[in-house]
Amino acid sequence: MRILGIVLLAVAAAAAVAATFLPFSELLIRLAPGQPQTAYVTTGWSTHFGGTKDAHGPLFAVPVVAAAVTILLGIRWRKVAYAGAAALAGVTGMLFVYLLNAISFHREGNIAIDPALEAGFGTGIWVLLAAVVLAFAAVVVHPDD
């Protein structure tokens, strides 16, 4: 069981960090009739609107990486692994609610520019949720200190 716990913790931490480079949310919007849609994509490290990077975008990846490091430290101590899994769950929950609010705002027609607007979760949030499940699974099989 110790080997399984180590593998699950390592995979959870790697998945969490990898998720920060994937899109957390994607929004396709047409700014004027007849123009192609422009992508608004948020990752853990940046926000892009079309080809422009938002210099002031939130860095969601920082707490995710901190939780992933804590998860890795948990290879030695079960309580630390639990703390890392809990931190990752908290960060993921906060991010999920933030994105849900942003996506719902756009879907409810609050932006009347583009009736064909598309907004949704990106693959990054789903990988992050999977990392949370793996981290807690690792805590369950982790031997007591």
C-alpha cells in the first residue's frame, strides 16, 4: 500500500501542476457583427484575449502549485498529505465557483454583443478535479506515520 500511496500522491501533484497550463475556462465572443469570434482563455498562469495577454490576469496557479508541493511532502507524513489534499480541494473549489460565476454571467445574456457567445469550462478544471480525487485516494491508502 505504501507504493500505491506514493504513486497516487506523485500523480496527483503532477496532474495539479499540469492542469495549470491547460485552459480553465474558454469564452468565444464576436465583438462586432460579421467578425470572427475571439477566444478569451484563462489558464493558471495567464489570461489571453485573442492574441493579447492580460498583464494583470489572476495567477490561479500559485496556490495550486503550493498545494502540489505540500502533497509531495506528504509522501513522508500522512497528515501533510491530508493537508495538501485539503488545500488542493479548497483552491479547486474556489476556482470552480469563480469560473462558474463568470461562465454563468456570460451565458445569461449579460453581454448583448454576441448572441452566439460560447462559454464553458476548459480541460484544466477537470484535470484539477481529478487531481483532488487522486490526492484524497492517496491519503486513504497512505500508511499511518
